[in-house]
Amino acid sequence: MPRPQTTNPETSPAARFGYELRRLRMEVRMTQSQLGRRLGYTGAAMGAIERGLRLPQQRELVEQCDEALGVNGALLQIWEQCRSDGNQRWFYEWLEVEQQALTLRTWQPTLVPGLLQTPDYARTMLAGRPGASSDDVERAVEARLDRQAILTRERPPMIWAVLDEMVLQRPIGGAAVMEGQLNHLLAIAEHPRITLQIVPLDAGCTAALRAGFIIAQIRDGRDIVYLDTAGKGQVTAHSKEVRNIQLRYEAVRTSALAQNASLSLVREWMQKWST
């Protein structure tokens, strides 16, 4: 079955619900109009939901839709998850920022940034989430790859990614996954708008070891920060907090190797993973 052409499910809870509704509807070979008639709605109304324009607020409607599709509670479960995700507006707010970013500066002390991950690396990371089913993981991987589309758009953002050397050493998914991921980093670093630098373990840098972050400069010239914290992220444009993160970024970048030396270190670790 061809992949549904829908809104990126990572952009909002409503987009995720619409994506899943369309997927389930297509699996049972039902049109929007047919489903709408069973529920007392027009096909256009169902199309609006599938495009992520709104998340249904009435549980009864979702239950009726679930029954009409014969999916035994699957759609209702997705709806409940999306309602819960609606409380994580920081994540969807950041995705909107990312889409309009002119530049992205990131520091990651533990993992490869999501925008630079391979499918296998991302799959290993996402599979570690408590309670995630294999279907949940595959949908999340697909959504993450969709998110990476900003790297290949007509005018992609300038990206400066600074990683701790431990990112190259941590065995995420095993040797083959790590070899593939590091090979991908080498390939993507050839892009003229992407700069990759590594902070070596012997640098003694402690400026930002506790958490990673991303600084996005958007079209109006403002810098907006995404900060990793335990259990959730934080998005802020508050000048004092942004300035603090900017200073931390400059501190870790000062400790990083130049790009050529950084790529040599990535290549060295890739060869170690290949043996």
C-alpha cells in the first residue's frame, strides 16, 4: 500500500490523530465520504480531521469512528494518547520553530541529534521508550525522518552541531548501527551548510555536560532555545535564559576540535565499530 500523503504527525497531536485515522481508514478501504456518512458527518469534515486541522474533543465521536472502522479500540487509544500529548505543547512549539529556523546550533553530550540520526539509530532510541509498541516505534521513526526534510529543502538552515566524543563511543544498537550512524555523520558533514565538531574526552569541558540544547535563530532575528531536561523539554525565548545557553554553547565549542580533526575522530571511531 502506498504511503499516505498527510501532514507530518510530529507537528501536533491533531496531526498525529489525523495521520492515524487516515491510515486505519485506508487499511479497511473506506473513503472519507463513506466514513462520514456512518458518523453523520460530511467527507469534507473527515478530511479536515485527517489533515490535522482539529483534534476531536468528544470521546463518543471517536468511539463511533473506531466502531465504524472495526479497529477494536485502536483509534480510541490513539486519541487518548494525542489528548495527553496536547499537554506537551513545548514539543510541538519547538517543531514550528525548527521549521522556520535560519540557523540551528546544537550541543549534544550523550546522543546524536535527531535531525542527524539514521533510521536504525533512531529506531533503537525510540524503542527504549516505556510502553512503546513496534508499530508506535515505526511510526515515530517515519515521523523523525519526515522532520529531517528541512535538511533537503530549497534553503536549508545552517547547522552547527557540537557533540561530545562519548556520543561516538556509546553503543546504541550495536556495532553495525553505530558504524552506519558514524558513516552518515561523515557524509552529512560534507554538506556546505552543516558543520560538525567533536569535543574530545580529554578536553575537560564541563560547561554543559548535564543536558543538550539547540539554539534556533528564526526569521525575525530572535534566538529561541530548546533545552533537554529530565522527562520533558523546555522551549524559551527569554533573553536571560537564551544568553546563558549561548554562553554555554560558546564554551563547549571553544573546547571542540576543528572540523577536519573532528571528522578524523569520527572516522577513527567508525573504523573501530567496523572491526
